[in-house]
Amino acid sequence: MTETVATRLRKRFHGPKYLLALPAIIWYLLFFALPIAFIVFYSFGTKDSTKLLPVDFSHLSTHSYSAVFDETFFKTFRGTLRIAVIATTLCVLIGLPVAYFAAFKVPEKWKAIILAAVVVPSFTSFLIRTVAWRIPLAPNGTFSKWLIGMGWIGQNGIQILETPLAVQIAIVYNYLGFMILPLFVALDRIDVRMREASKDLGAGRVATFFGVTLPLAGPGIVAGVLLTFIPMCGDYVTATVLGGAKGNMIGAMIASQFSGAQNWPLGSAMAILMIAAVLLSLGVGFIAMKIVPLVSSLASPAVQNLRRKMHARALEQAKHVKPSTRTKIEVLPKVLGVWTVLVLVFLFIPILLVFLHSFNNGGSFTIWSGKSSTKWWGELFNGSEMLGVLVRFAALLVIGVVIKRLLKGRDNVPKFVSSWIVVVSFVLALILNGFMTEWYRTIFDFTGIGDAIRNSFIAAFGATVIAVIIGGMSGVALARRPGRWTTFFMATVFLILVTPEIMDAVALATWFPRIKEIPLVGIIFTSGWGPFNGGINKLWVGQSLYASAVVTLIVRARLAGIDESLEEAAGDLGAPPGRAFRQITLPLIASAMVAGGLLSFALCLDNAVISTLISEAGSTTFPVALLGATRSTIKPFWGVGAALLFIVTLSALWFLAVILRRGGDSASKIAATFTGGS
Amino acid sequence: MATENSKQNPKQLNMLAPDSFREKLSRRAFLQGGTALAGFALIAAACGSSSSDGGATTDTAAAGSTDGLASGDWSRVINTASGELAMYTWGDYNDPELVGALAASTLSVTMKVDYYASNEDLITKLATSGGTSGFDIVVPTGPYISQMVEKGLLQKLDKSLIPNMVNVDPLYLGQAWDTTNDYSVCKNWGTTGFFYDTTKISKELTTWQDFIDTCMGEASGQCSVIDAAPNYCGMYFWANGIDWNTEDAASIDAAEKFLVDEFAQHIKAFDSYPSTKLAEGAYSIAMAWNGDARQAYVRIADAGGTPENWKWVLGAPDTELWMDNYCIPVGAPNPEAAHAWINWDLIPEISIRDLQYHGYHTGMKNMSTLIGEIAPDLEKGDMIFFGDDQVKTMHTQVITPALDRLIDILNKSKAKAGG
């Protein structure tokens, strides 16, 4: 291709290839690489609890590493990997039929509904959902008593809590959604004609599934495994809430080294070895995935022969059997449908229990007292304040609707004014109500809950904005300006995904006091500014790390599938890079950024481990407060708070969906890019 | 408490609660959450607290003597402050009304409460944040205070702002970790024992040795222990007649061998607050602090169980005496409010209210008189107050270099207990 003036012009504008990723590079250097480097350094020190930070560096050694290989600790490593491998496998086995059913067996409209039903549970607090599993599993609980009454189990009731089995059940539950989504996306992209061709060529259902569908779904399975296996290995909450002594996992053990045992060197060594173990098992998994097709291709002549014979036999049979067998085949979709419904019920059980138990008359969330009452709702809310807020909200919305009606007939008003007026009045109501009267504080009678919910939203929102901006930019850079830097950058992103949260948490918590000494950055993080004083900005940093890595991957995957020719054409036609980006690239990645943003928001809203260590008294979020409450008795008002958070989040999502639909993006498109696939 | 029974002065009883006062303030109403506000308003009024300007005004209880209220022995000073007050404390450790609406209306401060699970958690939080944690009040256990002072995590209290400290029994002041109470004042104290289901465990249990034997026998896989190294190892030391503050390497080695290799595999959970899970039916025997075990009775009844089937046993032959203390961390944004709150919580009526909620002795002087007057219906008092002969068997923890070994033992036991 001959160089046009435009391309030469374009080249002159180009900075280094990683220019767009520069904000992310600086961010990761400041808040990931440097703090983590300190923690890695800690692993070579020795414990010294007389120091302010309890590590002594006077004689460095690898003692902590050898301690991990001690049989006692290593057992927990094996146990964790076993739980994670089994849970990931179960997630594939349970999720695949659901994804298959949603992708191939239902009309478009139902696809969106099934997907929404899969996603919605992850917008209730992760922690309260996990705690809710204690309700049906309690040996003295209603379910257990019923089972005893039926004579199905012994007098001791269900003996699952505080065992690895409880962790196994809840961990499958907690991550199933993250498996179904990428599976669905991968399956949904398969050209139906490929499957039809396979069948026309005589392959049966089973042969088509294993020969065509499954290989094509491969990338989705890989994405799903990455999204579930890695966080499972570092999971802290599930094991802590349900596991007891027997179901202990590495995540919880690492956390206890840093806080309870004050043995930072051992904790760091464990974390580093855990990262190695995760990478190793992923490596083994990928090698296995390469080997299986190899083996099967070697065996293919024999298999082909067998298939041909079976097909011949089937044809032979088909000649003798009447067409009535057609109805028999229709059983499969029904079975899949029933399975899907069962899985959805499974996903919603804890949420229904959270709602139910928020009406518990007793003093503990997990123990149903036999009577229902609204006293905890009453205890939490200040009725008259609440009414005032609702009235103000309704009034502003009504005004918006009325104005819209009035404007409808007139031609001299631009169209967008009338179409946005209701949305604007909603936002106005939110601002007037929220920032002027501090309703989130006053409608709650109980200390802190309103603040915690508000803090959760501000923290998650800020972190999501950061994640979408820096993640989106580096995603574009990765897909469009690859170079030697890509390897390093991708390795960093992958490390961020694999590093256990507790390690990030400790690294950041010890990093923030140090950051004062760095000019400019120090001022921002120590003086505190505007309404975001009191540690919220620290939460933005902490929560944005994982979220931005996720956005980066999603945006990159999205752009990798699209030819660069569009941008080139724009450039050739004389558009400066900025304009080409704004008018071509940005619309291309918009849906990926929205999807990444939604996922980030859900993840940040649930973030408990990092937030617990770095939050200050003024920035306690809902999961942090709830994690504190799990240390003793969880009162039913936490269920009320969780239910409320759920409702608010869902309405925010609905609101977003409305805006997006106005922007012309279809709901299924958003769902399709939700996890990026590849 | 028996120690106080002997010292009790019958005259005080009259001074404490004259009839006029009692008529105005129905005791039961005062104790029940709903009308507590009204009850408190009375006291506040009686004490002459009328400050509403939010400044650091000090109203003394002098007015009390004029309308015949108890005075003299009790100080009921209320200092008000303003702004927010953030407390970092143990789970469920104050009456929610006190740290909520009442603090707001009486002291004009908005409270935030967060919880930690161990002293180490608290220290990690304060140490890593370098004085920017934003907390105004923390509640460490006694022996950890000297360490925290050394690390520069705590600031000195301004005792002139805590005049109600005179209400604390001298027995609970001037402890080894802070002989002059420059940094701390007793919030409450308690002890350790265990709690078991008599329908599942047939033997009558009385000592730590019984507890260990049952956990390794009849209740194997159904028992929980407190998730704190000194308590967990203490159980072994007490059962074997060894001082739980021992630094003797041989004793600690023996403890490690027994706890890690033989005992750990029988443990179902390391749980410092087993009361809710006991009610769920998760354990049939649990090592517990007295206040939490007392709460378990309520939870079990809540869950439709029969509390009568459960038995509390104070650890024997020896056990622990721990004391949690109000302290103010370095860098506290609102020390004025912190002092005001600590001072307020030392008013007998407020203190007893907290006591009724958490079930721990709050260290007020003449406790039995106070209980008789303010909370005569208090149930399971024997789980809060202990006789002289019992207190004699309780020992305070001392932080020694051996603590690292004990933490190590707990750590290894946790790994070993895993399935």
C-alpha cells in the first residue's frame, strides 16, 4: 500500500504505541506493581511483632517458603485446589445445558429473560447470599426439621454446615453466573447453519454436539473457566462464612496470616505460591485442552468408522420405524427447559430467603423465629422522612411527565427535550433529594446503614468510572497498537486478576501512608477533597484494579474481532486520529465498555476484602459493615439493608437500560458483550 | 458480685433510688428499648443537662442533690460534643440504642460503629493506616495496650474530660498494662468457659479437661473453640495446671504437640462468637466467653430450641480474666466526642444498660447495689457476676515473647483441622 499524505500525517501524530495505555500503566505501577513489590519483599523477611509493621528485614531468608511446603499448610493448598477444580467442573456441567438451551432452544425474547435471571442474583450482596445458605443448611432449621420429619435423614439434622461440602455448594452457587454468561455468548455466536450442515451430513445430535458445537464453544468455556476458577482459588468469604475448620481455604488462611497471626512473611509467601499454583493449574488445563483434540484426531479414523457404522444402523432402523419417533426426540428441549428452571430456582433460593428473613421477628438473621414482622424494616427506617422523600420524588417525576405531555404536540421544541425530560427529572429528584436533604442518612434510624449504602454506591461508581476509562483506553491500545509492550502489559493484567485480594489489600493498606511522600499524588490522597473525604478515594483505587483489568480484556476482545480498516479508512479520508477515535472506534467499543462497566460495578459493589482493610471510619461500605457484623450475630436488619441495596441496584440498572435503549443499543447486544467472549 | 456484697453499704441503697425517683422512672420501662428514650430524658433532665449548643459544655450532677436524687457516690456528668464519632469495636458490644439515637440526642454526636474480630486485626488496621484510620474510639483487650502504646497507636486520655471515671471500681483501674489509666479505662471484663448440649453429651462436665476429653470423644467434629491463640492454648494449659502465661519452652512444645497433632482434627470450627451457630445447631459444645454464652440462651429460644438443655460451665480449675478498655487512637479526628462518649458510658444507668445488652461486668463500683436498683430482673446473673472463689481462679493475660509461639500453634492447628 502506498503511503498517502493522510497516513504520513497520521504517523506524525502518533506517540509511542502504548500512549493510550499510559494512564493504566501509571495507575498499575503506582497502585499495583510498587505496593505488591513491597509485599513480595516481605516474604523474605522474618516476623517481628514488636515493629509497627511486623516484619524484620535484617536477615533475609526463604524460610517462609519452606514453611508453606510443610505438610500442615500444604494440605489447605490441595484442599482449595480440589474445591476450585470440582466447582469449576460442576459449573461447566450445570451451566452448559442452561447456556445451550438459552442459545438454541428458545426465541429471542426468552434469551434476554433467561440471561437477566442469571445475572440478577449477582446484584445482591455476595456476602449476604453466602450467609443465607446457612438458613436451609442449619441442622435445627425448618428444612432440616422437615427432612427429619419425613424420616429421610437422621435425628441430628443436616450435617453440611462447617464442612467442605457447604463451601462446595455455595461456591458453585456464587460463581455459576460467571460461567453461564460466557458460555451463552460463545454458543450464541455459533452459526446455526454449521449445526444444520452437520446434521444434514448425517451426524446425530450427540455427534453434532461433540463434533461441532463444543469445539466452537471452546473460547467461551475458556473465558468461563478463567472467570470462575481464579476468583474461587482466592475466595475468602465463602470459606469464612460456611467452611468452619474443615472447609478452610487458602484465601482465608492468607488473610489470617496478615491480620490474626501477624505473620506477614508467611502470608506473602503463601500468596505468591498460590499465584504460582493457579498459573500452574491453568497451564496444565490448557495443555490438556491441546492434547485432547490431538488424541482425538489421531483416533479419528477409528471413530469415523464407528460413526459411519452407527449411522448406517440408525438409517436401517429409521426405515423400519414409523415417523412417530419424531415426538420422542422433542423430549430433549423439555429436559433442558426443566433443567434451566431448576438452575434458576437454585440461583434465586438465597435471595428469596434474604427477603423472607428480613421479615423475621427474632433477633438473628439466620434463625427464623416462627413469626414474621416488619419490625426490622420499621427499626431501620424513619417512616415520616421516608414518606417525605417518596413524595418529593413522585412530585418531581409527575412534573416531568406533565411537561412531556405539554410539549408533545408542539413542533418548535427539539425532539430530544421531550424524550429526555422524564429522565432528567428523575436525576433532578435524586440530586435534590439526595444531596440537599441527605435523605439517605435521615430515613435510616439505624446508625450507619444509610451511610454504608451510600458509600458503597459512591465507591463503586467512582471505581467503575476509573476502570472504564483506563481499561477502555488500554483495551484499544492492546488491540490496535500491539508491540513488545503488549506482553508486559497483558502479563500485568493477568497478574492483577490472579493476585488474591487479601494481598492487594495489605499491599495497598501499607502503601497509602507511604504515598504522602510522593508529590502531587500524595496531596490528592492525603488531604481529601470535596464530598469524597474520608477514604472514599482510597476505595476507588482499591476497587478499580480488578475492575479495570476486566474492562481491558472485554474491550480488547471486542476490538480484536473487528477489522481496523474502518479506522484506516477514516484516516485516509483525512480524519485526524482524535476524530477517527471519537467517531469510529468509540462507537465500536461502546457496548463493550457498558458491559465492562456493569460487570465492574457489580464487582465493586460487592468488594469486601480490599475495602475492609483500606476503608476508613468515614468510608465504610455495606459489605465492609456486613463483614464486621458476621463476626458476631447478624441481625435481620442486614437482610433489610441487602434487600434495599438489591432494589436500588436493580432500579439503577433498569434506568441505565432505558438510557441505553434510547441510545439505540439492543439489550441482547449488551448481554452478548457482557463477558467479552473472544 | 460477692466481693461487693461484703462491702455493700445499706445506706447507699436508699440514696441511690429514692422513692420519688423510682415513681417517675418505672425501672422496667427504662430497661425496655421502646421507652428508654423517655427514661433517659428523665435522667438527663435530673442531671441538669440542657446544653443544646453543641459546644463542650459541662453540666455537673450538682442539681441532682437538690431534688433528692442519688448523688455523692455517683458522678453523672454529661459532656456534649459535636460532629461524628467513629468507634471500632468488637461485634455487638454496645446497646444499639446507645450508639445510635441516644448518643445523637444526648451528646449531639452521630455515631458510626465498625467491628473487628481480634486484637491483631485492630492493631493491623491502626498500624497500616498510619494514623489515618479515622476512628475515635477503639476497644483493645488490656494486655495489648502496652504494645499499642509502644507502637505509638494510642493517645493519652484527658482525664479531666472523664470525671465519671470515679464510678469505676478501683479494682478495675490501674491494671498492669496501664497502671495510671493514662491511655485506657475499663469498658467491661469477662471470662472464658464452655457451653454444651446436655441432650447430646451425657457426661456432666466441669473442667477444661472434661471439655478436651468430650471434644476428642463424644463430641468429636461437633465442637468449636475460640479463635484466639491465648484462649485456645490456655485451654490446654489450664487443664494441665500450667500457668497460661508460661514462657517455658518445654510446656509450649508439649502444648503444640497435643493441640496440633492430637486435638485439632476434632475441631469443627474456630469461632469466637458461637452463640448464633449454637442455636442453628452447628455445634453441641463450644468454648465461649461468658457474655456470648449468655446470649446463646436467647438465640436458642429464638430458634425454637430448649435453652434448659444447655449448660454453661466456667473454665476450671483455672481460666481467664480479660478486660476490654476504651482507648483513643492517635490521629482520632474527634477526640472531644470520644471523651464525651467514654465519660457518658461510665454513668451507672448507661453502663448497666450496656451490661444488660452484652452480658459482661462493666466494672462499676457497688455493682450488686446498682443491679438491684436498676435491673432487678436481670436473668442469668451468675454468668455475669462471679463469686470471690471463682474470681480467684481467673488470671489476666500477660504479653510475653511466647505469644508468637501460641499464635503459631493456633495457625498450625487451623491448617491441621482442615478436611
